[in-house]
Amino acid sequence: MSIPSTEPPTLPDDLVVLQRDWLSSNNLLCLGEQPAIVDTGHVKHAAQTVHRVREVLGQQALATIAHTHLHSDHCGGTGALQAAWPAVTTWVPEPSLGAVQRWDEAALSFDGTGQRCGRFGADQPLVPGRGVRLGRHDWQIHAAPGHDALAVVLFEPTLGVLLSGDALWEHGVGVIFPHIDGSDDFDTFNDTLDVIERLDPEIVIPGHGAPFSRAGGAIDAALGRARERMAYFNAQPAQHALYAAKVLIKYQLLDVDAMTHADFERWLDAAPSLHLLHQQHRPDLAWPAWLAHVLTPMFSKGVLRRDATHVHDGA
Ligand SMILES: [Zn+2]
């Protein structure tokens, strides 16, 4: 009998998943004498993140922060955690270390996507092929480009636990951000799926959604669905552009909850990624017509709502 994939796997006692929503990534706490956290959620929820970490750690100080990648839903709580525990050591994917230290928002891609992220510092590079001690375990660092060119996944081989970030979810795939600016194709994401398959994890703790396990075939099924989705995007790249545009717009409204119509239009006009996606999806349409084409189904399906003065998140 197969275990339903909705049944979350049992994790070792020293690994605590704080499962969050779509605006904030999950946070994994690795307990021990030197407690660590992987991924810190969105800046909107930073106070809540600090509170939830404190609830688990009690009087212990957080010793380490690590990030699977530096999108604003994965590193937005880092500044608040550093303020709460000033002695904490912070690890980021190696190529971003300098950009974080001088807080180069353009290099960190917050500008291009029109997203915001609270400033934080970084001390140590996560280098693929090396390891990082998190709590009681040594975790392998593997490069995981695709969703983000600089992303890593972390794997603990004796437990068989993989922190996949946004390289693998149980359902659906993330936007392939390097595809938006033309710096990469969908095959890189597939290569990362191959890496995950070779690691053959027992349990995957994803950046969003519940952990899922090899038992019952949930990991194989997730890999299969992700590959199918990439095959679809490879065949129809314009559909990826449409998907990415909807994700970016929904994400903005999840962050701010509501915007006046004028502010919403200004935000749309000012987001460089949306202009790139317009060109990839329907360059035959003028910008206002393209926006209407993207937004109309989002309103009719209740993903967004609008009243006389504001656009609201539909949730
Ligand atoms: Zn994410």
C-alpha cells in the first residue's frame, strides 16, 4: 500500500520545519549546541520568524543562518534574525557573498523583479562540493541552478534528508528566473533534477509546501511532474513567460496586500522583468493590451480582486 503523499514524513527530532506559505519560504531549524536555520522567509514576516525561532530555541542563541538561494522569500528574515542574535554566522551561495556584503540590490536581483528584501550581512560562502555544519550534522552543498542560477541544495547523507529550496517542490515548479533575462535555458533545471535523483534522498524538505518522502513514491512523482513541466516549457517557452508574469504580480500583491490602481500601474510599468516577459510572451501586443491579457484571468479567477480604488490580493 502506498503512503499518500500528503502524509508528512517523520523527521529526526533535531530537525524542525517551520512550514510557511507562498510569500515566506519554509524555515528549517537544525537543533544542537549550535542551532542553525536554513532560509528565513520574507521581510514582511520577519518579526514572526524571529518569534517562531525563539519559541523553538528558548534561551539558546541562534548560531548559524544558511540560505538555499537569495530570493526575497528566502532571505527576508535574515536581517531581523541577525539583530536578535548578533553573534550569528551567515552563509550565502558563494558568488553572492560580495554582493550581500556591499548590498548591491541590482546584483541580488531584487531590483529586476520589483521585490523588496531587508538588508542583512553575510560571513561565509556556501561552495558546491564543500560542506557546512548545521546543528548536529554535516550537510553537503550541491549546486542547484535552474530556478535561480546560484542556488544550492543541502544534503545530509546519513539521514537522507535533502533541503531542496525551490529546486524541487512536491507539486509544481518555480519560475525559471535565469530564463527571463535569457541567461539560461530550461535544461539547467533538468540537470538539477538529475542531481537530486542521484542523491536519492529519503526525505525532501522543500522551500514551500510540506516535506515529502521516497516512501510511497512521492519524490519520484515530484521529479516526474517537474520534468513534464520543463518539457512543456521547452516546447512552449511563451507559456513560461506568462506563468512567470502571473507569479511576479501575485507575489507583489501577497507582499503589499493592496495597492491603489495608480500605484499598481506604476509598479507594473517599473518592473524590468515584466517588460522582458512581455517580449517573450506576446511581443505582438502593445504593453497595455498585454497587461490586460495577463491580468484579466487573474481577476476573473479571484487570484486578485479590485474595487473602485484598489487592487487587492485575492486570498
Ligand atoms: Zn521561494
